[in-house]
Amino acid sequence: MEQDLERWKKFKNGDAAVFEDMIRREFRALFEYGSRFIHDRDTLNDCIHDLFASLWDRRRFLADTDKIRPYLLKSLRNRLLKEIERTHALTPFESWHENRDAEDDIETRLISTETDERRKLQIGTVLHSLTPRQREIIHLKFFENLSHEQIAEVLDISRPAVANLLSQALRLFRDKWHTILPSLFMILFY
Amino acid sequence: MKYYKDYDLEDFLQDDSFRRWVAGEADATEGLWEEIVRLYPDKKVIMQQARELVLTWQEHSAIVTDQQLEDQVQRILHTTQAHTEVTERRFAITKYLSVAAAAAALVSGLTWFYFAADRDTTRSGRANYPAAIRPDSKTQELVNNLEKEMRLRLPDSSEVRLSPGARITYSQNFVHNKKREVFLSGEAFFDVTKDPQNPFFVYANGLVTRVLGTSFLVKATDTNVEVLVRSGRVSVLPLKDIENPTDRNTELLLTPNQQAIFSVKDNVISKSITNMPLELIKPDAEAGFVFENQPVSKVFYALEKVYGIPIVYDAAVMEKCSLRVELSNEPFFTKLDIITQTLGAAYRVSDGQVVISSEGCR
């Protein structure tokens, strides 16, 4: 985290090499996180582009941070929510294509990446039953391995709320899981 | 260690050290989880489940290839570098402008076609554009002095249909800073070749229209700029906000059959629907727009789908409304008239959507 602070300060001083390095390090994580909100890759790329461009423009006025990843995730999140709100009127239109495709996509991907197709499909079904909010929080925990404090910061909610949401999501997971999967795992293990 | 005995699925999942172990990261607690498996054999299945879940989640990733990453990094760097250079370049260009000379040539019939240094910037309305988005000094300008529409192909093979009296200007070096830019006064229909890496910008009297690849009409007069979308998606924003990427609240997204009207005086964009919306997709071949006692929700859904225009209504109030109606080639608004009159409802257009008001049916 010390390193983060140091890099951040260099970036704020206009160090283009550090800035470039930061984009390379963070882009995939941002894209990954953003794709849970927006399924249109062009729009998502635009948002991340705008995020970095605006950071560079305002670098002199930015506060210090020693947690670059959560800071960027939060900024991107705010941007995406704005974007979604702004285009909200269009949701019925877009939902025909993008949302449905994306849902299928998750499943297809889950199926295609593993040999055990049936099990993947089951896991997909469980993931499906989560609300977007729950998926988001699980992403931050499982994928980004953020602490409760960092998640609270990104989502702009209190730490107890994070714990609460997370355990809700995981309990849901457990319940669905137990009803679907035991037989499969028995086979795997014995 | 004894509390692990009571660990359930979610406890494992929430345990940072457990997830690090799953991810194969070396850790101070190395050996701990193997130890737990040994001590509590009944936890083995749950642990395996938790492991699968974490791995599945991490695997489900939106794949960004190295090439895509590189493209995006370069795109961002281009933008930020351009921003850094703005101040120095603006000075250089101002100086250049004052010595620029006009070089005009009469090419064919009544049409002016010339390469020129930045001539006559006030007439084509470019004088107010910030240096960063002004095209290079080498520009091509085309004015349609004919009495009929003129077709031209831009260097990126996009097609422009220029209405009589309209003027279009673009840089000879067409793709610049990952942007394709044209300046327009008057009316023109654009059919833009898709190139997501290099978005296409139309600047017209204070309004910026940004697209990736689509077709649309821009009509710029002294007081208004209208943008009508035929296909794809288009975003518009006032020029004054383009250099302010943090606050893009004024940017509007348009989908087919929607139109934006920009008031030059007030710098405000409003969204509406084109006068004569076109069918974006063909209606269902068999059923078409023939509805035999169907709930209105079905009718509205079919309309939305074919014209791409959102229809907003109170589904609870209109729950009991059903309809027997045969529609075919009538224009969109005639169809709406017929439907709403049959139901005793009314509609208005607001913000690019159709809003139905009804007191419900019995």
C-alpha cells in the first residue's frame, strides 16, 4: 500500500510512465468489474477511457490514496451508474439485445470453459439467481479479494452493511447449492 | 483452531486465507487447510464446494486480449497526450492562422472543392472550436451549390449525402488522434463506416455528435441543430462540454427513430421522436400487426420492438385492456392513434419516449 501511495504521488506530478503503467495494471480489473454492470464493450471501453482521461486532467487536484485499485473501482462504478441512469429511458430497447445476450453469455462461457459441463451449468444456475448487487459484492470479494472496509468504500455503504449483504448472498448460495449439488460432489469424491 | 469445526460454506468463502489457499498463493497459513481436512473429514465436501465456487467466479472473466488492452491503453494515452499539448499548440495555430492564405479552385459545375489552409473560419463556423479539436491546417471543404442532393465518400469510406446549400469540412489527414472529424453547416445524412477504434465526430454549430458506426441525419441552421438517428446509436453533447470529460451530464444517447434538437441560443439539447419513424425490423411475418383480443402489453411490445421507441404505460392500470386491431403499413403515429382511440386512451411524446395515459378498461 506504501507503493501505491508513492506511485499515486508520481502520477499526480505528471509522471507519464507511471500513469501508463497504472493503466496497464488496472485496466483488466476495471473492465472485469465494469462488465458486471454494462455488457456493451464499446461503452465500457469508453467509460474507462474517460475515467483515465479525466484523472490525468485533474491529477493536480486529486486527493492522495494508498489504495489505487479500490479508488479506481469506485470511480468507475460512479461513472457507470451515471451512464446507466442517463440511458435508463432506453432500457426496454437495449434489454432485447444486450442483457439477454449477456445472460446467455455467462452460461455459455461457464459451460465451454470446463470439461464437466453439467456441473458448470449447475454453478451457472446458482450464479444466476443472485441479484446484481449480490454479484457485485461477491465479485469484489472473490475476484478482487478486497477487505470489507475496501468494499464499503467502493460501494459507499457502511462496513456492517457489507458484512450483511455478503452473508446474505453467501447464504443464498449455500441454500441453492445444497439442494442442487450434493450428489455431484459425492461422485467426485468417492 | 477449534472453531473451524463449525465452519459452513459461507464461512470458508469469506475467509481471506482460505481463498488465498484456493488461488494457490503461498501464505503464512500454509498447511493449515490441509490440516483442517485431516482433522475434520466431514468438512471435506464443503471445502471442495467452496473451492469450486471461488474458482468458478474467478474464471468467469470478461476476456480482454493483449491486443485489445494495448489498443485501449494507446487510446487513453493519445487523449491525455493531446490534452497536455493543447496549450502549446493553441498558440502555434493562432499564429499560423494569421498568415494562412486562401487557395481556391473551381472544380466541377457549381461546386466548390478546394484544399486550403484554414481559410474563412468564421463562415464555416469553426472559429470557436478549441485548438485540440480543430482539424489540421490542411483541410478539404465541399459546398453543395447544386439544387439537388450531393453524395460524397469520405476517406474512411463513410458516405455523406449533402443537401443543397450545405457545407462540409474535414481534415485531409482524416483519422487524427483516433478521431474522425467533420464540420458541418446545413443538412447532411451520414452513413458511417463502423470503426470503434476511431469514433466519428460531427461538429455543427455548437453541437457535437459522436458515433462509432451508424447512419443519421444532421440539420444545422443558425438557431437549431437537429440530429435524427436511422440506425445504430449516436451520442450528442454541446461543444462547450466536450473538453470537460468529468461532467458529461449534458450528453444524450439517441437510438434509431429518436431525434435530438439542440438550441444554439440556450445550449440545450432535448430529445424527441422523428416525425415518421421507420420500421427497424420487420414485424413478425405471420402475425404482423394483427391482434385478436390481445392484452395491450403485447401490442405495445410489438410496436416497441419494430420501431425501437420505448412506450411507457401503467401496466397495472391497463391490465384489463385488450385489443382487437388490424394494422399494417400505417405510419407509427397513425398506429398509435388507432390503438389509443380504440382504448379511449391518450398519448404524448416526451424525452424520446411515448407516454400513454389511460384510466384503464373494464
